[in-house]
Amino acid sequence: MPLGRAEHAPARLEVGGEMVPSADWFIYAFVRNEAVISSQIEGIQATLIDLFEYEAEQTTRVAGDDVRDVCNYLDAIKYARGQIKSVRGLPLSIRLLNEAHRRLMRGVRGADKQPGESRRSQNWIGGTRPGKAGISTSLNDYCKVIFTVIGIRYLHNRQLSCAKRGVTLLP
């Protein structure tokens, strides 16, 4: 039975794809939904309706703090996608993430907490200090190594096809 469902899945996907007016419209809605959900994880109270209402009335309405947080998220995503897509833009890198983070934090709570910079201190959960914690991380150095390896081996390797470098994933 699972094989039968798997065989029919592409047909269902094709029907669903025909119902979407355009890829841009789908990405528009998907990114906004993700922005709201991700912002809510951080304690932001804005809803998708709040965001759509603000975008529809942007010329006559001032964004509340929560909606501004979500708008910053959208601006950071748009910036990062534009940079990766552009021949002269930044590659996927710590620098790109830091620049996106700077946009994310512009004019909102936490704007004074080193926006656009990687955390240098450890985070920990449980215990009174990192040595006694259940979970302890200091990812800054690891991230630099990982991005360097990924960049050298995959993203900047001109011998790989564009599809293998993920270019097709960025409409």
C-alpha cells in the first residue's frame, strides 16, 4: 500500500502546483508565514493577519514593535537571498549571516546587543556555569570552520553544476 501512495504523490503535487498562481506568490506567502512563526518563537506577538494588514496599509499605518520585528526578518531574508543570487553579492558565509542579522535587529528590542556580530560567549542550559550545564555551546569557532569548508568544497567550486551548488533553490 505505501508504494501505491508514493506513486500517486507526484500527481497530487502536480495538481497542487497548478493551483498556485505563481512561484513568486507562493514564496511571498511562505516566507511571511515563516517570518511570523520564527518571530513568535522569540516572543513576538504579531500574527500573519497583522503583517498582511500592515503591508496593505503601509503608507497610512505605522508598524507596531512586533510587526516591525517581522518586517525586519523579511528584510534580512530578502537581503540574504539577493546577495546569494547576485554575481557580485556575498556568498553563504559568516559575513552574510552577520549582515542579515544586522538587518534583523535594526530598530527593535535587542538592537543594542551586538547586531551583526557572532556571539563570542558561551550559552548554556542548566547549571550555574558552562562546566556544570547540561548543554553548553560556543559555536562561533565551529561555524567559521564549517562555512570555510562548505565554501571551499562546494559553494565556490566552479566544477560543480549550478544545481549541485543549490542555485536552483533560490528563485
